[in-house]
Amino acid sequence: AASEQRAIGVLADLRRGGLAADMGYSGNMKKRMTRANAVGAAFAIILGDEELARGVAAIKNLIDGSQTDVAFDAIGDHLEGGLARLGRGPLGDFTVFAPDQA
């Protein structure tokens, strides 16, 4: 699906930028979010057809539950800022992608 292909590209960009990141490939959204919480992820990036059409990714803060839409080219900066505000380093915490397969 297009969302999965886009997620793979964003994942590679974040890793090149020094952020620890993983991608949930299987299971429904609830299972992916459960996995993200289990590995200690600070954020989940949700990409679906709606987000792709708008040129954004939905980024969910797994610490406080807030969610915001961020343009693809600003995802890395948004996550780095969020991790800094949480007092967490870019390599010590996972950012987990949960592309929407609905």
C-alpha cells in the first residue's frame, strides 16, 4: 500500500538522522499501539490514506496521549523536539511507525 511505502521512506530518513525507529508491520492498530507502548516508544507515527492525501503524518505522543498532524518534511524536527521536551535521547527511545492498513 502507498502508506506503507511512504512509512518505509520516512523510517529510513529518521534513522539516517540519528533517531531510533521501528515499524509495526502486522496486526491491527490496537496491537501496534500496544507493541509501541511495550517497547517504551515515546511517539507513534500513523500514516494512512487520509494523511497521505493531505501530505502529513499523524504523530501520537504515547506519554500524554496527544496527537498532531505534521508535514512529512518536518517529522524529524518534530520528534527531536518532542524527545528533548520529554528529557529523552534520540537513540535511547523508539519511535514506532504504525502505518494504517485499514
